[in-house]
Amino acid sequence: MNHLTCSLLVLLAGSVFANLLAALANDGLPSGLDKRIPLTTSRVVGSPEPPLMLRAKRAWPATSFNHPLFIGRDAGSERFLVVEQAGRILAIPRDQSQSTTNLFFELPNHDLYSFHFHPGFATNRFIFVFANGPNKLQTNSTGVVLGGTNRFNRILRYTVTAEGKANPASEHEIIKWWSNGHNGGEMVIGLDGMLYITSGDGTSDSDGNNTGQDISDLNSGLLRLDIEHPDPGKAFSIPKDNPFWNIPGARPELWAYGFRNPWRITMDPADGGLLVGDIGQDLYEMIELVTRGANFGWSVREGNHPFHAQRKLGPHPVTPPLIEHHHAEARSITGGVVYQGSRFPELRGAYVYGDYGTGKIWAAKRKGHQVTWHREIADTPHAMVGFSEGRAGEIFYVDYAAGQLFELEPTPPVAKKRPPFPKKLSESGLFAKVKGHVVQPALIPYSVNSLLWSDGTHKERFIALPGETQITFSEGAWKFPEETVLVKSFALDLEAGNPKSRKWIETRFMLFEQNEWVGYSYRWNDAQTDAELVEAKGADRDFRIKDARAPGGSRKQTWHYPSRAECMTCHSRAAQYVLGVTTPQMNREHDYAGVKANQLRTLAHIGAFNLKPDKAGVVKLPKPPEKMASLTNPYDETADLNLRARSYLHANCAHCHVEAGGGNSAITLNWNTTPEKMRLIGIAPLHDKFGLADALLVAPGAPERSILMQRVLRLGQGGMPPLAKSLVDEPAVKMLGEWIRGVKPPEAK
């Protein structure tokens, strides 16, 4: 070893030691990074798509509400009326600069959903209110509480006084029926003068009462009543042309059935068509054009797709939805209005509706049952639950989560020209050098405890925080600042088991902007010098892999570049959008160029979290990482088997299979869910049994009878995860099989 070499080694050793000393966290333990470098080069802002037609702006900006559900015009004045869920209707002036609210109506101990004025209001002063209640516990004949609630949908008619308030003393009940969840919630009077009322399946999940195809009750239906010619002693009569008069046991009040939760109904004045937004459960949201005797299939079907396929259909064939949205782009549909105004000429006659889960708004025109024009017109960050049209052609909607009202306005030309959205990685400002995959030094590398299966690819991950902005830390999901980009790159070994054959195939960005996450994919070129933005619909590419185990020594592997909508199937509201950058996933050591340190300590040390200093002025985590949750590496055979299995299910399945999430198996697979609340062990499958006798989702001690094993073993139809899986995760199959063999029956615990 010559003198120069020795000198260099001494210098390098001294440099590493100095960096290690400098990078001690406030608790005296190692931090992988000494300081944070502000990111100033990112050009990942905006969108590659042209601006949408409309955008949202706050209406009545000085006024907020408590869980508003509905907005509509007051038939007796220029005012608007806003329904608050907890039993109140408030009147607000047409002048949006005013903040005054006046109580129009209150019904204690009920939830209110909507109202509808009688067409003859000018003379009879009638208003109809859709209520659900009363909120009281079930008791037996001796008054002993049985648990749960005994609630009814109630359609109530009131008279509005000369002072402009609904008179509670004038209450006249039109009809009521049991409903304890998925209540529907709206009324409309058709061109025929009949009152149409929506009704959901009355439960909170999966049609637990099996009422969707049962026409002997009023749940899951659209009711049609004649309120102008009531039978003696009643508030209505049943029209003689209702479709189910001649079916024994059927409720003649029904006009159509097979709805899950018909959330908002409107009538198209052009032809009297009844348009309903029907909230789905598993994977689809529906807009339905309701006709006499129609059966929309719930819960045997969800739109055009099987749901409880083993259940019996009602006595009518299934009517397909007019429009269907996959959960990749819509999560909880909100029916809208048929626009009649002139402010937006392009929309006249169009059905304008939106989605509570994604904030997107669409418009559709139809001719009969044929959709002739359909487009997305706005993308908002709002949880919309009701639409209304103003007298001047405005389109208003209600944001349930924020308790605010909004209206749509034309998207103005961009005043300040922003740089174009990067079409190549080299244009993103996040890479110092694309060839060689060298990111900007301001990007923060990270790794996760439990990997999402991605066909065995190698992955590298980075957090790009703009400027000196900070993350709001919690022990679960984190809140990121605007214009954060999460970067993940995928590399594929073109010779199985040989890292030297590794090539980059994709880099994904998750961009947080306008309080919303959006995913973008870039496809690397063969020369490994750059990657180009994949079009919105996604793409596939086949690779030839040398593999001694394959026939002929090679095999084809298809890599799927997800569409932008598909990205949000996993990165959903139910999963709080970000999957890997959470405390349980990030609470682990990461190798920072030779220095191994806990990631939470490192991020706190460099000021990436907006943590408050203690009394001594020292910024620390709320508690040491050792006392916070941490997932387990499922592929670590030395770790606890139960923790490995739970961590695998959390990373690969829980983002869909959560309570009220996208998975209709009604299982909850988060790592911290107690076994009895998972609804997984010893539970019969709701869907395909794959020909297995005595099949259970997880059959204790018997992987061969466990549907979970069938799901992870399968590719394509029935396989899980359902997206971007072309290879079976064999180590996970082995691990899950061992876990199931050790699972004890629930009764043995």
C-alpha cells in the first residue's frame, strides 16, 4: 500500500467518523443524515392534462354548517335552504356576502336528509322532509335495552308559515319504513305528479338483511305514491299502474328495486327521466336511469358485476346502469341535477353529478338510455353530498366534511405561466443525473418494513419535500405539505437472480397538490438514459427474462404501468392515500450511504417533521421509536410468524380491505386489528369458493381450504392483489401457509 493510498484512507475514515459524530440525533443515537438540503429544483407541479372546464370556489364564504347534507332553493323566497344532518334546516340569504342563518325547521332526535317543495306550494304551502329516526335504543316488552337502534325512514309533510318557517305542529306523516343505514334520502315529484322516494338496503354493509332483491319490503327500492288522491284515512294512494300489484307478497308502493344506497335523485324535465346516483361497495359506483319495474341487481350484482352471486335474484332481469365508474376514479357517488341554466351553455340539458370520495365532478348528456356525451368537468378536494342549481344558473354543492358550500365557475386562463408538467424524468428537477438513477441531494431516501408485492422487482424510494416545508407527524399516517412528491423506482432483473442484469423499468411519482394525491408513471428507455411519462390510461410492456426454471430457459414477464385512475385504487381515501410513508412502515433502520440509523430519528433530526421543541428548546419525537408501532419484514424467517403474516396482509391487502373501504369481503386486515374483528378466521366466503369443499376465508390449520391462499396463488381473475400482478409471490405463499397451519379456531382461543 503506497503513501497516497494510506493518506486517502485516513482522510476517508476521518470524514466518515466526523459525519457520524455530526449526525447524532437529539437523543444521542445515530441519525443517518446530518442536515436537510432544501429542495428548490422540483418542476413536478400542475398536471400534464389541459385544465378542466370548471373549478370550485367557496360560496357564502362567511358561513359554515354542521355536517350539511343538502342545499336547495326556497320555493317561497329568494333564499336557499341548507339541511344539516342532525335535524335542522337553515335558511341563508341569496346574497353570498351575508353570513346570516335563520332556523327554518328542526326535528329533534332525527337525521334529516333532504326536502322537496310541493309543485303547488304557492297555494298549499307544503314542504316534504325526508327524516330518519327517532334515535332510540331497542327495548323488549319489559323495557330491557336490547342494543342497537330502531330507526325508520319517515316522509313528513309540513306547512310553511307566512313568516317563512316550517310549522312543526303541522306535521303529517306520509309513510315510514324501517331503515338503519343506507337510508337513501331524497324525493322528487315526477311529470306524472307522483311522489318518488329513494330507499337504501337499510344496513351499513353488504346488504346484511338480504333485502336488495326482496320486493316484500320497502328497502332497496324506489317508491311511487299518489299524494294528490289519498285513500280514505291515509296520506296517499298507490297508483294502479305501479308494477308489482299482481305479485303475491310484493309491496305495491314499489316502482323499482335493487338499489344499495340511492344517494340523490333528480328528474330530467326534458322527458321525466328519473336519474339516481347509487353508491356501490366493492368496486363500482352507478348512475341509474330508473324505469317502471326495473331491477338494478343489488346485492346479487353491483352494477354490471357479480357481488353475492349465490343469492337469488328477484322476479325481474337486471337493468344495467346508465353510467358506471370503477373505484379507481369514484368511491362514493353523489347524484346531481339536470342543468337548465344558461351560465354554462355547454352543459344545458346535462346531468351534473360528483363523487364524495375523489371530489371529481362529471357531466353527461343522454338520449333515452344512450349516453351521447360524458366528460369530467371539475376536480375538487371536496366531499360533496348534494347539488343544486341557482336561479341565475349557478351550480352549487355541499361539502359534508368541511361544512361549507361551493359553486362552480369557469376555469380562468392561468395568470402566471407555470413550467409545463415534466414529460421526462430529466425534466422533473428531481434527478441530478437520470442515467445511473442519481437523485437530487435534497431528496430523502427511505425504505419500508413490509413491502407491497411488485412481481419481485427491486425498488428505491425517496421523499421530495418542497423548500423547507415539513411533515405533520403522527404515529399513524402523516400529513404532507403541498407539492410533496413521493418517488418510487422499479428495476427488473432480466436474468432471474442476477442483480447485474438489473434494469430500471418504471419511476412513479405521487404528487400532493390542492389537498389531493395524484399518481404519475414514467417508462424507462432501453438505453437507461431517461424515462417518459406514461399516458393517463396506463400501458403494458413485455420483458423476456432468462430463467433456468422456465421451459426453454426463458419466460415472458408483463409489466403493467398503472393508469392514473388505477393508482388511486390502492392509494384511496379509506387508506388515507399514502401507504408506505407511515410510522409503522418507516419505523426501521435505513442505510444512509454506510450509516445505519432509524428513519424516524433521522427525519426528526433534519427538521422534516413540524415537531414542537420541548422546554429546553430541543426538538424530539413524541416518544422514542422503540416505543412506537413497527411492522415486521414478512420475508424475515427469523421473525415472529404471526407478525410476518399480519404485516404482509397490512401492506398488500388492508388498503382495500378496511371497514367501509373497497373490499366487499368485509374483512379488516390492518396490522393492529384484533383477530376477532378481522372477520377473516373461520369465516365463510361471500364470493367464489374456487370449488373448495368447506371453504373458509382462513380455515384454521388448513391452508388447502383457505380462500386467502387461493387468492394469493392465483393470477388474473380472482387473484389478489388484483392490480399489476403477473407473478405469484412464492415466499409469501409459503409463509402464509405456515401461518394458517398454526392458526387456532376462534372457539379455541
